[in-house]
Amino acid sequence: MKIIILGAGQVGSSVAANLASEANDITVVDFDENLLRELQDKMDIRTVQGLASHPEVLKRAGAEDADMILAVTNSDETNMVACQVAHSLFRTPTKIARVRAREYLQAPELFGPEAIPVDVMISPEQMVIDYVQRLIAHPGALQVLDFTGGLVQLVGVKAYYGGLLVGQELRRLRDHMPGIETRVAAIFRRGTAIIPEGNTVIEADDEVFFIAAREHIRAVMGELRRLDRANKRIIIAGGGNIGKGLAESLEKDYQVKLIDSNLNRTRAISEELRRTIVLHGDAADEELLLEENIVSTDVFCAVTNDDEVNILSAMLAKRLGARKVMALINRASYVDLVEAGDIDVAISPHQAMIGSLLAHVRRGDVAAVHALRRGAAEALEAIAHGDSRSSKVVGRAIEDIKLPKGATIGAIVRGEQVIIAHHDTVIEAEDHVILFLTDKKRVREVEKLFQVGITFLGL
């Protein structure tokens, strides 16, 4: 697929790295020559220097025969104008724009064929807010991912000593929970992926990814670890778009405090939020955290614009007694580093955004893609089309489908019915099939399975 990425910042470079590794034809456009030079040194891509919304620049980038434009510059307006130019002058089939300002996001009538021609709007900030909300709603979870509109969830947890299933074979899971269907999709032990079998024994400290209907998630978590009490008290560090949006979405159900170092911003936020206590101060100030009863805080979430501030304030909050701490981290190199220490969850906005973008890049009908394990693994929701003659999956039992190594089918959603996959489960046309890949390099093989007819035969 020929893809033009507008913007070589952290988002654009992360997306380029992911897409270039999957044999796409990538061109990156940016005004900063130094950023482009750094990208070319790291990966096999083409770059064009210039203003991303200018017709002449887009033409040099190859917009005349591009399949997709991803406009992810730091300017909403540049992204929107670039999509308009790509549509009006080059008839680019798919146009995706990063839009951050809530004022634009709250006016959907601005976008569409008769208005600004953006096919897909992506807001990394809103994705982070939704992601943190799910983690807070499921105490003890490392990741919580939605499929088929939330009917099915994939949850990652760390198995602890004392969990009912720790030290036992996976086949015992059904005995422990009669009437509740679930499937363990993957286990990571000391960083290495283990394909789960019935005789696989779960060990303490394993990262276990399981899939189940949303209403059964908490029951399954209780088998792997002692259930944490429900979260009540939340402290948010940072009053930017993410911090304020997160407080706004949480304050109805939780006791929320927000700390920001900018006096004018705290005054403005305090007038907009109804129940949140807004504090002016430094989130890494030990006295302030103790004064605000950090010892009894269930979740401390650092979401400022500064990675170092987020890391330091979260580590301090943990040391002072916060039950769970999360830190927003933009630099990919920091994520693995901090999760090995005191920080419970490192939030990567780029990984969240890349998953959303990949759903539009994947061949075949892919409804959702989620990056797992900082991008090393992947979970995707593919829709089965065709019949037993034109499809490699429709009309076949799972045990008869030649899945690539490291791929497992976790669940199938048929209409509103959630079916946890077993070896003899037969896939029907229009089923939503949720798969887990421990090696994302195998994703092309999975895509081929779900392509039908001439498209499939031609690959």
C-alpha cells in the first residue's frame, strides 16, 4: 500500500516505523529537514521536505497515486487542509487526520463528503482517556482492550501468588468457573511468549492475556490474582487536554483531584469541572502529595506534557503509598524501562493511535487492531466473508484452519452472541473473529486467510 505520512514528529515517526516494517511504500513529509534525515537513517522510506498542506509538496510526495494520506502534524488546521487538498486535487481514496481540539471533535457536521473530506478522525488524547478509564474500571489490569463495541474484552493481568489458578494447568479454569466461558490467548513469562495449551501451568508473575465477554472479566481476573478493591480516589497530575478530559469523564463516579503547575490553567479548569478538586502546585512535591492524602489514593495518573515529570511524580506517588500509578510516556525507549520499576502502567499514546491506524491499513476486512506488549504482539478483529469455496476460514472448524505460528483465535462474535473459541467451533460468514498474534510479523499471513475470491488468489 502506498501511504503518505504528513508530519515527522513522535507520532509520524512511530507510525512510519510500524508501517514500513510491513512492506508498505512509505513517504514522510515534514518542514524540518533534520527530522527527515534522522528517519531516513533509521528506516527504508522516502522523505519530502515542505509544508504538508501545499499542493506542490503533496504532488512531490506522490499524492497522485497514493492509497492513503495520514495527516498527523501538530496542527489540526494543517491536517484538515491537507485532506481537503488531497481530495480535491488528487482524489486520494482514504484520508485520515489527527484532530486534537475538542471544539472540532464536538462538531461532526464539519467532516464528511460535503464538508471537510476527512474519512477518519483520530484523537490520541481521547484514546488515552478511554484507555485509562478502562484500566480504572478494572483494578489490577495491565491492559483492557475492547472488541465489537465492547461486547468482548481482552485483558492482560499479572498472575500473583495466591491466585486460584497459579500453579495449576489451564484446563482447570473451566472447573473453577462453571458457566463462564473464557480463553487464555497468550502468556508472557519473563518477556517470552508462551502459546497456551491445556496442560500449560500458570506461574506467579506471568503476564496472562485472556478474552471473555465483558460481564465475565472480573470473575476471570479473580482466578489469576487476588481481586483489588474497587477504585474510589483518583489524583491526576497535569491539566492539559488529557488531564482535564480524564477528570471530566471520571468525576461522576470517583473522587477526583487534579494538580497542575500553571495558575491560570488551574483557575480555568476549576470553573469548567463540576466535582473535581483542582489544585495549583507541583505534582512531584512530596509535601503536597502527603497533604492531599496520597497514602489513601487508589490511582495516581501522571499525564503532563513532560515524560520526566510524569515518571518522577508517579514513582514518588508510589513510594508515598499510592496503590497504583500510571505515567503517560511519549518516548518509546522509556516505556520498557519504567514498567520494570515502580510504575504499574506506562501509557503510550502512540501505540494506541497506531492500533487505530492499522485497522485501516490492514488488507481484508479488519475492524480493530490493538498493539500489545509495546507493539511486539498484536490482537485484531477480522470479519469473515464469503463461503466455504471462496474463503479459507468460513465453514471450517478452528482446528482445520492453518493459522500461522504464534496465532490463536480467542473468540467469535456472531451478531450479539459471544462465542469463546474451541477447536471444533465452526466460523460462519460475517462472524467477527478475534485473533491474538505473539509475532506481529505474521500478520500478513492472517490477513490472507481472511481475504476471499480473486483478491485472495492474486496474492
